[in-house]
Amino acid sequence: MLMTDIILQKRAGAPLSSDAIRFWIDGVVSGAIPDYQSAALLMAICWRGMDARETAELTMAMTHSGAVVDLSAIPGTKVDKHSTGGVGDTTTLIVAPVVASCGVPVAKMSGRGLGHTGGTLDKLESLSGVSVERSVDELIAMVNGGGIAVIGQTGDLVPADRALYALRDVTGTVESLPLIASSIMSKKIAAGSDAIVLDVKTGSGAFMKTPDEAFALAAQMVEIGRMVGRKTVAIVTDMNQPLGMKIGNQLEVQEAIEALDGRLSMDDPLIAVSRTLAVKMLILGGAAHDESEAARLFDESIASGAAKDKLRTLIDVLGGDGSIVDRPESLAQVKRLIPLPSPSDGTIAAMDALRIGASAQMLGAGRAQKTDTIDPAVGLVMGVRTGDTVTKGQTLVTLCVNDESRLDEALRCLEGAFDIRAAIGPIAPMVYGEVDENGIKRCDK
Ligand code: URA
Ligand code: CA
């Protein structure tokens, strides 16, 4: 087989055979296929697309490019959860303890944050003593002991994605639905869970800027799951403003603890999205028969303190001090708190979640490059949500700062992040709908 023929075929818009797809992915991992040929094929895929069969075969070729985790030593249905990335999205630290406290084993591999979105690993590691670089054997032992573990993706998983993602990043080929869908799903399938719940974000702070694009990506990932035998459900949720009110690593742990303490209202967006995700996971995990039973389990696990105890267990098992869940106020201590006042009276018509995330990153809450270090305590505390009325001088957001040399740049990121008007139109819903094997259900149309 010749790589040039494969490139020409896709350039002409023809579907690739499974042999051709495997030949390419094998060659990416072995190094037999040079980057320039892979880059040309990636660009052809961006323009010509891939059908459902090709996308599923690409996903499985990538999945098997490295180790595939075997979680069969953990009894029960293992349900994984993945978010396509958002600002102030600390749902994993809420949903994982809730689901585990209801008896569904949580054996999760998470990612680090890059750019304006935070990663669950960085949030966990912001707690002293916590170490997330663990082996699969340790993961299994932790889950069989306490019912919950969240660790970093081990280095031998999906090497093809690591190589291709780096290439896509520098060749303008990230934005392709089959490439994004196969990249995400190959990692989830290799991580060994039986079922997958996806949170596909849409809006100013997300990869997918419109709900239509987000539903299209969700549908492709659900279809991959169906074709390879992993039950997959996706919800599409709003990322036009930060999900939680706190952005930053310890700040988000603090907000997750507050949520598990029952201190947020049930219509709080962070709770609403967490509840929707947990409901899907509890049903897939066999802990509930239907949505109303699952929702009741979610509410009870918070009211009884069982979910908060699971977060304590998770922090302890990772080497940290789980008693932090009893004193969240001791987290996120910084040198200076700087409020950003509203320039005028009005209503918050919109926010730019990308700018807000970038500002937190600038303060040291996230990385611009993989090698950057994170300040666990810094970040932003939002004072308003979209739709709130504000008066001139009212605090829109408070910057939690340690390194003042970054302050000017962080404030510059926030310029134009709040659109304040005299009158506003309808506000986007938090949950736009869901996709499962029965198709797309939208609540926004
Ligand atoms: N996240 C991934 O893991 N892969 C993509 O291609 C895009 C987002
Ligand atoms: Ca709060």
C-alpha cells in the first residue's frame, strides 16, 4: 500500500478502506510515514470528511495503537464521563463522588488543562499531597477499595492521538468533526470503561461555537460508541459563560465542595449540568431505572453527605488530606483580591467565556504551554451571571492574585468580556439537549 494513493483517494473524496486506515495509523506510530504525508491526509480529511464507518474504523485503529486498559477486575458497570472543555467546569469533582456514592464504580482517567480551560488533574493536584500519576493496577486497587479514583492518562494510551494531535495543532487541521470525534472516543475507549457520558460544550468558551456544530459532534461520537459496542450518551451544554462562579484550581475544588455540601441552589447552572450528567451515568451504571429515580439519588447523595464523603475518600486515596472537604475556606488563599467594577448600569447581555478563561490563565491558573507551572490558589470569582442587572461600580468579577506582574495582562483579557446593555434578549439554556442511540433530542428548537 502506498501512502500517496491513500492521500489521493481522500483528496478525491473517496472513502478509505479499513486496511488503508490501519496502514496509516500503524505508520504514524512506527514513524514509517513522514509527518508531511500525514499532514496532507489530515487536510484532505478536513475538506472531504469521513463517513460513519471510516470514523469508527479510525477510532478503533487509534484505540489499538497502544495499550487498552482492562478494568474487568472491577465488578460492575464502569461509566466514564468526558467534557469537551469549558471554563469553570468542575462537574467531574461533583459528579464522580455522587455517582460513586450511589454504588457505581468510578475508575476515571482525566486530562490536564491547556489554554483557557482547566483540567481535573490540575484541580486535584492543587491539593497538597495529591499525586495523580498512577498505574492501572493502582487505579483498580483504589476503586475496589473506596469505589472511586481519578488519575492521569497513562503514557502508553493512544500514542497515535498524541502524534496526530501535535501535527493537527500546527497544520490547521484540528477543526474536523471526524478527527475530533475519533480523537476523543479513542482515548475514552482505551481507558476501559463500559459506557461513556459526554458533555459537549457550545458557545464562546467552547470548541464548538454553535449548538448545530455541537450536536453534530455529539451525534458522531454516539454513533462511534454504537458501532464499537460502548454505550454512549451525550448532552450538549452551554459555554457562553463560565459554568461555575469560580475559575482556578483550588477555587474550583472549593466550589465543588460547596456544591456537595448542598450550599448551591438546585437551579445553579453548575448543579444543573452536574445533575444531568450524573443522571445519565447512574442509569448507564445500573443504579437507577429512569431519570426521576436517578435525579432523586443525586439529590439524596448530596443531602445525606454521602457524596461529600466520597470526595474525601478520593482525596485521601490520592495521597492528600481528605479533611479539606470540612474546611474549604482554607483553600485559595492569595495575596490580593482585586474587584473589577461595572462601568455602567444595565443588564449582562452576554459574556465572553474565552476571555474570562484566558484572564484566569494569565493570573497563573492555567498553562499557555505544557511546561508552564500553575499557581494552585489564583483565579477569578465571578460576581454576576448573564441576565443579572448591575449598577455602575458593582463587582463583575474578583481577581485572586499572587503575582502582580501578571495583573495588567489579566485585566486586559477581561476588556470586552462583559456585554452590558439597557435591554437584553432571551438567555441561552444551560442544557440544549441530548443525543443517544435513539437520535437527537433538542430542547432549544
Ligand atoms: N479534544 C481532543 O481530545 N481531541 C480533539 O481533537 C479535540 C479536542
Ligand atoms: Ca460558590
